Amino acid sequence: MTLSHIKTHNGHSMSRVLTIIQARTGSRRFPAKILKPVLSQPLLYRMVERVLHSELKGDVVIATTDLSEDRIVEKICEQHEWNCYRGDPTDLLTRHYRAARLWNADVVVKIPSDCPLIDAKVIDLVIEFFLNNSYDYVSNLHPASYPDGNDVEVMSMDALEYAWVSAKRDFEREHTTPFIWENRDLFSIGNVRWDKSIDYSMSHRFTLDYPEDYRFILEVFERLYPRDPMFTLEDILNLLEEEPELMKINEKFSGVNWYRNHLHELRTIDESETRMIEQYGK
């Protein structure tokens, strides 16, 4: 029995947890990034491998698009006997909602496929906090404190359904959860901060959006995976202390995230939580 089946007194007792990894090949900035090879396997495989190590993940489903170009994602899932759902290419709120309905989820965990260095212990920490409390939504992103690329969002099925029915703006549907964390008068919101006094969310970039990010991630895997396939966040930070030059590979994108294009629409995010870039435009 995993921890996700232990009944809690004031939280989401006996909840059916579903972890959804959203994945597609059609990235504008770095096409087919999830298929780039890392130690003889595509990045998507390496990421799912890490997520599956989580104790509290429940069922895991790869939610990709119904576009023909993403048939390859479905094939990878078939090859490894992973659950796969194919849905709307741009309305990720609908994609998450319909996948959650198909798997009869009570609790939905959202993790993007651009987090191949995500630590399973971080996933469990956020899920456990949600299960042991009575929030509608919990993440480690509002405010963020972990190195970028450890994104975990957990929500009740009721909250996801309410957002699916109510969210109207394009960015709310494209990014799945903004309607929830922007409306604190409608939802109870919890946040898990890193157990460090320092905020690494704007300085340490472990996410995948540009070719430089891939080179950084590849270097980390090549150094740490042979020692321990489930290397941790602490292992990565220790590596960067030993080899600080690795940070320079993608440091020009540190702090860059999707918020920068929607600051005029977001009420709970300000300029301190993102950074603009000149060279790559949007």
C-alpha cells in the first residue's frame, strides 16, 4: 500500500490520484524537444522514468494532442505500456479534464513534459501536502522557490471541473490552471516552499524550452545517471557546486517563463516572477 491510500483525518481521504504528464512534439521554440536523445532514450522516456519513481503518483497518463505529428508520442507509450490520452492541441484544460474523467480521478497532478530533471521526492512532497490538508489546489509554484523545472500542481477533480466549465480566456485554457490560482476567492490555495531559505526559481534553470536547456540537461544526465538513475535535486545542486561552468550553458534563459507574455492579464503574478528575453522573442 502506498502513502496515497492512507486515510487522513482532515484532507482528501482515500483519494484516487492521477498524474498527467502533458507532452507534445510541436514546440515552436524547440521542435520535438521531448524526443531528443539522452543516454539512448528520448527525453520523454527519461522524464517518465523519474515520475514513475514517485510513491504517491497514483496512475500516470501521458496526455498528448490528437494531431498526426503526435502519433509518435502514442507509439512510445504503447512501446512502454504507458497510459496515453490524445486530446485538444491548444485547450490543455479540456485535455486534462477529459483524461481525468476517463481515469476516474479524484485528485489530479499536473506535470509538464519539459521537466526531465524533476525529483520524485519533490512530487511526493507536494502530493502529500495536498492529501493531508483540505485545499482545492496545491503547487510549489505560487510563489515558486524550487529550481525551475520541478513544477508540480495538484488539484481536486471538483476544482478542475469548475475551471473547465468557467475559464474563458485563451491563456486560462492553454495553461490549464491559471483560472484556479488566480481566483483565490473561489478556491483554497496551498503552496509548498522549498526547505531552503533561498529562492532558486529565477536563478537555477532545469526546464526544457531551448536547445541550450537540452545541452544542460544532457550534461547532468551523463554525469549523474550512471551513478544513480534516480539522482535527486540535491545531487544536481552538488554537481553544480563542483562544476559551476555547467550553469553557464543556459543561464541566459534563467527566470524566463510563460508569464512574461501575460503580465497584463495575470493578477497574482508580477514582473519579479519572470524575465524578458530579446534574442528569442516569444
